[in-house]
Amino acid sequence: MSETSQATEARTFSPPEQLAAHANVGPEIYDEAAADRLAFWAKAARRLTWTQEWDEVLDWSNPPFAKWFAGGKLNVAYNCVDRHVEDGHGDQVAYHWEGEPGDTRTITYAQLKDEVCKAANALTELGVRAGDRVAIYMPMIPEAVIAMLACARIGAVHMVVFGGFSADALASRLDDSGAVLVITADGGYRRGAPSALKPAVDDAVGRSSGVRNVLVVKRTEQDVEWTEGRDLWWDDVVGRQSTEHEPESFDAEHPLYIMYTSGTTAKPKGILHTSGGYLTQVSFTHWASFDLKADDDVFWTAADVGWVTGHSYIVYGPLSNRATSVMYEGTPETPHRGRWFELIQKYGVTILYTAPTVIRTFMKWGEDIPAGFDLTTLRVLGSVGEPINPEAWLWYHKNIGGGRCPIVDTWWQTETGGHMINPLPGVTTLVPGSAQAPFPGISAKVVDDEGNELGDDSTGLLVITDPWPSMLRTIWGDDQRYVDTYWSRFAEKGFYFAGDGAKKDADGNIWLLGRVDDVMNVSGHRISTTEVESSLVAHPAVAEAAVVGASDPTTGQGIVAFVILRGSAEQQGEGASGDDLVQTLRNHVARDIGPIAKPRQIMVVQELPKTRSGKIMRRLLRDIAENRELGDVTTLTDSSVMNMIKEKLPAAP
Ligand code: WTA
């Protein structure tokens, strides 16, 4: 987000009158939350069905290890499914699912309940017990949601791995989480063709000691390798189960899921979320941030269930609120670039939630495409994953929202579980490009390096000053890393350090400025520079690697790598076949981590700029990658290194 683009957009947008008049929450919600934060969250928790009331809203006696609603008991799946059926809404559609090839499934709450009960019975038959970890590696098909809810129902901890991740990534997650079962599919449809999933599972499970069974959903009907005794077809095992299953109540702090996310080291962190607090905040934010009306809205989070956005706003938020959702398997350009708009028109979508990178792609494709479809059902738009630049905001507002829909820009993280900073559609006068204000009941501040709160019109670091219900509880198996990563930077003040830079404008609006650590944000996905560097140096041709995120007009950031080759590979890198080697390395990373981590550009260099203490100066490499004048080079051991690199390089695109 450049300073110029902020400066040129002075327009603000007040809430549409109709929407404000009937909104789920009005301006008083901020006062209510400020008056008594814990009472406010307790009231939000009462929107759920508990089998036992909690003793205490928040137990913060052992910070930073929080307990929310301790002593309370509930079943998360019951809250998402059964209670709506019991309330007479069994015939309401939970999901309008659309496959990429155009096949469809309509799933009502009553049908979802039957399927979740069958899957829960199947998991129990396979020996899965409360507390066991179950890996889910699936395409965007209803069984992914059913599998998650079946785990929640029996108290098993799901660990969804995005289907675009590699066998290696899956293997390390199976290992770290100690998963006993993997639920997968033969494949899914992507960009017009079936894409296999089972081979990666075979590879990963072959290296893992703990996985007893692999449960396989048939989706693409492609041939799969089969390990007798270990592999089971979903249809066989789940298909024959009873639709009766008595949900057991679990403690509010019972683990619900682990989701791995990139940190500043090569080893991904298993973020642990628990039950009562997570569901409370996700459910309440989904209802308030999007003004969700269960009887009227058709809600669509266009994201993958393999990311936290999918967990919170395709599965747990919408289902707990009895929403009717759209779920789509494929990519926006298949079979044509109007696919999303066609789906909005077909299902009468009223609320659309997606990422700025997609909006910028639509901008590139041109406004004629959305103009060819009826998008008049839309009433609220959402944005998530990275800062939305004012240009993209305005384009989204005009060309998709028809100038009438508020855009709710939601800042949050895998770690925060649910929305943390965002405007409210019936309340806030919108400032394009700014996430604006903490959600009611959330205490976020912009501080300086010492943790002192900054006034308006200043730039610093974003912190959360008080615990919140859907906060991560720890990093799986590594309490110390949890403390070090999030709570050590401002240990004295007891603040949670989010890792994001932020600015407060003259009116007190919060603008998120991206990561201040070595985490890149590519198309709204977090990728660690270290993870890509480790992958590169694992290749026999590479001696050393430095990776930076360079700003990219479509993906937010693009991955740019600087590599020093090993002696033997050096000639190749210099010579005519250098392009081949670069291609090989790019593909190597894509295979190693996943296609989303494939570097946009790899530059072969002789040296890397280092400080006297040996730290690579990524800032300077970023200057090069973004084609900028070099910043301060005085701390370099050898300032001529930068000139050497610059002279050798092709101009950055
Ligand atoms: C960034 C995705 C600006 C931020 C839900 C954060 C954002 C990281 C926004 C978390 C936003 C997410 N504006 N930046 N609206 N939303 N981010 O864990 O840097 O995949 O720390 O969670 O994405 O990414 P994660």
C-alpha cells in the first residue's frame, strides 16, 4: 500500500440507510463492549448452546495461557448442525456446493447432520478417540467439512493441510501433530483437470509411524495406489454407518484443531485452537461483521477450507449461525473468467468474502466481465488476508458491489482465530484501504518499539493488549515457542505481538502495513522466507540463498530469491543453460513446499550483502527486487557487494 495511493483517496462511505436501519448491531455495541468486556463476550457465548454453564469467563491467572469459559461444556458440531435441525430448520440449505466442472450438490442442515453422524460413527469404529489428531488433506468438497465436523463431534482434533501443499509439507505436519488417521480424496478438480492427492498421501504416510489408516473419498475416479489394510474408501466405511450419533459434551478448552502456519523459522507452527472461546468469537464476528441474516442471506467465503479463513468463515462461523453458504471447488478462471460472477448470479449470493489478490486479478481482467452478470443480490462485501489498497477497494466497491455494498476489510490471523480489526457494515463510515477499528471487545493498539501507545497520525507496531476468546492457546507441543514468538517482544507490558506494522491516521483509523518480520504474504498466503531458503539450499546446486518478498501488483508480494551456486554448478548458472537451472530451482521449491511457494524470480549472484554480525540484509535485497535506489549500506561488511549484485542483474520486472 503506497503512501500516494492513500493520499489520493479522500472519499469515505457511510453505511447504506436500509442496512443501518436493520443491522444486527448498531453503534451502541462499542459502548457495551467497552463498559464490560468480559460480560460482552459472555453474552456472545450465550448465543451458543452449552450443556453446562462456565464458572469463569476468563482465567488469565497463568498468562499467556488463557482459559475462556472454563468449566463450561458444549459440543461444537451440535452447535453447528443439530440445534438448527431441532429448531425446525432441517430443510434449510447449509451448502450450495459447486464443483469446478459444474457438477452440483445441495446439502440441507438435516442431510449434513446425517452425514456428520455417519462420519463420526466411522471415526469411532476406526479407533479414533477424543484428543486424537486426524489429518484432513482434501479438495474443496463437502466431505472436507463433514470430516472436520465429525472430528469436532467426537472430540478428535482436526489438522487440515491445504491440498496444494507437497508430500513433504504433509509428512512434517503428520509427524509434528502425531496424526493417527488421514482423510483424503483420490483428487480434486483444478484448472480444468483432475489433480491427484493420493500419491502425496502415500508418500507422506509411508514416512510416518503414527498413521494407522487412510480414508479416501472418491471424487475424480482416477487410479490410486492402494495399501491393503491401511487404505479404506470413505463410501465403504462411512456409507454403512448409522445416522444416529449422540454428541458428547466437551470442556470449553478441549482442543478443536491445529492449523500449521509459517513463522520466521523454517519449521511451521501448529497453532492450537480450542472449543468454546473459538466458536464464540467466530460465530459472533461472522454475524456482526457481515450482518448475517440466517433466513435471507446467501453467504460465500471464496477461500479454501485448508486455510484459517475457510475454518472460521466457511465452516464454523456460518454453520453456527445457520447460514446458507456457497462452496466452490475450483479456481476463478475455470472454465472462464466470469465463473465467480456466474455463481453469484446463479445462487443469488448476498455476501461475498474474498482476498485483495483476487480483486486485483479481476481488475486486470477488466470490468466488462463482472458487468456481464447480475450481481444485484450482493449487499455486503468482505476482504481478508492482506491490506486492500484503495484502488482495489474502489474497484471492488464499484464493479462488484454496484456502489451500494459496504466493504468490510477484516484484519486477523491464523493465531487470532477470528476477526480482530474491521469496520461494521451498518455502523462504520468506511475509509477505503483502512481496517479502521478493533472489533468490539478487542483491545488493539499501535505502539512504538518500547510498547508505548502512539497517538493519531503515527506509525508503529500492532499489539493486542488483552486476551480474546478465539486466541491461539499455544503452539502444538511447544509452549516455549508460543511464549517466545508472541509474548516476549513486549513481555513487560504483557502484549501480544502480531508481527504487523500499523499506522493510525489523523482520525484514529488503523491501517495495516504488512509484516515486520521475515514472513511474506503471497496472494494472502503466509510463507516464510526461511522456509523457501531452506528448500533452495537443500538443492545440490545451491550454496546459499536469501529470499525476500517484493511488492507485486497482483499477488501483494512475490517471492524473489538470490542464490549463490556451488562451485560445480556455477559455470552452469553463468552460462547459456542458466535459465534452465533457474527453472529447475523454481520447480524444486514448488515441489518441495507447494506451488504457492514457487519463486517469481531467482537471481544467481556471487555474494550476498551481510552485516558484520553475518545477518543477511534483506532490506537491501528488497530494494533491488523492487528496483529501488539502495538504502543505507553502511552496516555492510563490504558495501561494494551491492554494486556487484546490481551490475550483474537483469532489470527486475
Ligand atoms: C495479513 C489470514 C492487512 C497480516 C486471516 C496478518 C492482513 C497475516 C489482513 C495473517 C487485512 C490478514 N489487512 N493485512 N485485512 N488480513 N492480513 O494467518 O499480515 O494467513 O499478520 O490469516 O495476514 O495471515 P493468516
